[in-house]
Amino acid sequence: MGTDGSRDGNGGSADGGPGVTVRPAGAADAPVAARLHATRITEGFLSFLGPAFLTRLYRRITRSPGSFLLVADAGGTVVGFIAGSADVGGLYRTFLARDGVAAALGCAPRLVRGWRRVLETLRHGSGGAGAGRGTELLAVAVDPGSSGRGVGTALVAAFLDRARASGATEAYVVVGADNTGAIGLYERAGFTRAEEFELHAGTRSLLLQFEEARG
């Protein structure tokens, strides 16, 4: 799922700007995260499946051990989100078992047209380029009205804090190799370029790795 990369504002303060806090999300936040994903993340495959599919997926993320959804909250309005998982393969298996039929029925024509990308995405989750590299940053997006306020920076920092709290010392993210805005965001947070590969046929992706500094 990290193959969908990110969309956010650039720069800004680490606290997300005045009045913006990052908090753990619940199932009720899933539709907002899905809408932001579908409208703000243009690369990757999951946006193509639409908000209904994404709502089910993000709801499952809030309920799956080892996975989490965080949102940037500005006075009760969600203006951004970030999702992560320490067990992407397990997340995908649980989603398929518990939500797969209903999710597929809601976007069947799109799944048929994109069946090859479905298989490529599932293959990534079950042992792709990031296997064994720690917690995966699945996706991050910020509402355009909050771009440039440091919300993306705050979300990535919160993702790393959550990964550390679970005992992880490494994290990674997969993003389009030409998504310079997202790559810059991750590199400012301490991620480094680890590998370039072709996740979806004809599209270059970049894996960035974060490793906790060892004193």
C-alpha cells in the first residue's frame, strides 16, 4: 500500500502549525482518510479503486494489530492522515478474509481492469522490496488548504514515534521515483534512498529506509 506514496505540503514546523495536533484515528476517521487518499494521492494503484474501497481498507487498518492510522486534527477537522504497518502481509490477509468480498463487489469493474496491479500490490505486501526493513509507511496525505503548514512533517514525525513505541528501530516507505516532493519530505525526516525498482510494470519506484541512530 505504501506504493501509493504521499501528497503533502512542504516545509513548516514539526508540530503541524497552530491549532493542529496529530492523534490516533478510529474507524470513524476512515472515510476522511479515504477521501484524502483518493483525491490527493495520484500515483500508485489504490486511488484507482475509489473511496468506498479505501474506507474499508482504512477501517481495517484501525482494527488490525501492528497497523495504525493517525490523523492531523485542526479544531475537530481532519486535515491529513498517515498510515503504517509492521505486518503488511498480515494486514492484507485479514483485509481479504474479512472485507474482501464486500470491497470487491463495490469496485468489481475497476478490479477487473487492474487485475495485474492488484497482484503486484499483494506481492509487495507479502514479501516485496521492503520485507524485513521494519514498519512500512503506507500512505500520507494532507488537505490542500493545510499545505505548507508543516502538517506532512508532523505526520511523518508521529509515524516514526509510533513505530519506536512499538519497539521498531527501522522503517521504510515506497514512493514513485519521480515524486520529488514526497522524497524530500522523507529525506528531511531522516529516510535515505535504499533501492530503486519496478513495482508496477513500466513505473519506477523508490524505497527509502529509516534507521534509528545508534549511540
